[in-house]
Amino acid sequence: MVLSILAALAEPTRLGAVRLLADGGEHCVCELMAHLNATQSRMSRHMAVLRNAGLVRDRRDAQWVRYRLDPDLSPEIRAVLDAVLAVDSEDMGKAA
């Protein structure tokens, strides 16, 4: 489980989406697209990876799909997620 979560977070667009969702709110694909400079199809594919990894939940609202971090993450998975999010994105680029 942890490996699939880390693999999902290893892609910069998905990590960026999780960073945006970490504010605790719901965000539609159009918001994520605008912040992350991604097309709708690309953003939807990335969100499917995060959903399949168990990190996010989606909710259909008319023609929109809204995403949020899964509020039922286990404490262990939440700790992993918090540790990943605590790393500054500039520092991650230096490690590569």
C-alpha cells in the first residue's frame, strides 16, 4: 500500500494536485488544471491514479467532478503523506 502511494506521488503533477488538496477543501478538475497547467484529459488520468491509490475521493456535482483528500486515510498513510508534503518542492528537484 505504501509503495503504491509513493509511486502515485512520485509524478510532479500528481504531487502538485495533492498539495492543492491538502488545504482540506474540494477542488474541481478545472481548478487543478489551472494551477498545474495540465489539460483536462491529463488531469483526469492523474486524479484516477491518486483515487486508485486510495489518496483522494471524488464527487460528481452536475457536470463537474470534485476531488478531496480521503478523510479516512489511516494514521500511518496520513503520516507518510504528511512527510512527503513537508518536503519543499525545490528540495525534491535537487534530490533527483
